[in-house]
Amino acid sequence: MRIISGNLKGKKLLISKDKHTRPLKDNVKESIFNILEHSKLINYKISNSNVLDLFSGFGSFGLECLSRGSKHVTFFENHNPTLRILKKNILNLNCSKNAKIIEKDVFCLEKSNINLMNYEFVFLDPPYKEHRIKLLIKILKNSKILKSDGIALIHRDKKHRDEFPEDFKVIVNKNYGRSKIFFGRFG
């Protein structure tokens, strides 16, 4: 696993064989950024953005954002073995000043006193067995975590049929091998 573009291009990321965490494949990550950078349907650019990376894993998505010029990435991860590797990846790439790690369960977002507001991008890459995606999207809206015109990216198993809140509009839906990515916003 590596950073595919930007000022950290080619840098390797540490991962583990732990089956608890599913790394985001480079080809899927590259496709995500191609859509973000070239789609006429998405009006934000990664550069100078604030990004929330939920279920961060080893940090592949968030670190790619920082490499491409994001101002700040907040990583949300609570699995201790994965957290250790995420911290090493951030440190090894000298990204500490533009990164924050929150070591909590993602589903505590609504009830926590953590100030998470107005992100341009929120990336949700939960375990495929996680079925509370609709709840997470509602939390994003109710807590004003995602800007009103911000983009949520959701990485899911292609076989699973997720339900989204009625006011969440899918802009782009792409399949990649065993997975699919939804790009959406409220409105």
C-alpha cells in the first residue's frame, strides 16, 4: 500500500495482516480521487479541504488527502492494533501537524462533546458487516459534521444493499471489483 499522488507520492504505508481491518486498495483509492478531481458533479477539490476519515484503518485515504493538499484530516479509529499502525503512518510521513486522531467508536459522534463541524469531505469505510450506514449519515447531518454542500464518500461491499436517508442524494455510484463507492450530499 502506498500514497499514489501529491507531495508524498510513492511513500509506503504500514499495514498488518490483522483481519479486523480491510485496507483500501490502491486502485479503488485512485478511482475515488479521479472522480473527486475530474467530476463535474462534485464542486469541491481536495486541496485546502478539511476531511473526516471515519473507520480510518491504517490511514490510507486521509493520508492520500494530505498528500494532495488537504488542510487537515481527522482520523477516527478505535481498534488498538490498527491505531498503533495509523499513528506510525502519520508520524513516518511527517503529517502530525495536519492530522488529529480520535480514538473512539464512530457511533458516539452524536453524543460526544468532540467539536466536529463543517467538513468538506467525510469518508466512511466501515467493515462490510456494519449495517448502520443510514444511522451514520443521519448523524452527519444532525450534528452538522458535513457541510451542507459537502460530499460523503461511502465504501461498501457490492453485494450489500444499503439504505440512505431520503434527503441524502447519491451523485455518483461506482463499482470496483467486490466493492462500490457512493458519493453523495444532502439536499
